[in-house]
Amino acid sequence: MNYLLISKIAQVFLGVLLTALVLMQSKNAGLAYGLKSSFSMYRSLRGVEKIVFTTTIVAGVMLVLNSLLLITLS
């Protein structure tokens, strides 16, 4: 099996997935919203919002690990 090819395909997939997940989270995330929300009360993530947040972190870690794998394979 060609691990380099599989890793390259996974890299593209993870990049697209991570981009989509970040864009899903960025609603109302402008500079004014960020300043306004930094002075408001803490609000915990619930439901789908928490799942998307956790999946974004996992996808980011997998992207970094796959990048390191690509460096060692080539």
C-alpha cells in the first residue's frame, strides 16, 4: 500500500473539513462581537455547538499529526 498517497488524500480531506468546521463556528464573530462578548458572562457550549467545537479540535490535531507524517514519509 502506498502510505504517502493515502496521507496526501487525508491531508486534503482534513484541510477541507477543518475549514468547514471553523466557518460553521464563526457566525457573529466580528471584532465588535468579540469585544462585547469578552465583557459579558461566560456561556458554556451545549449540544451541537459543543460537538462542532470538539470536532474542530480533533480535526486540527489530526491535521498536524498527518503533516508530521507526510514530512517523515517524503
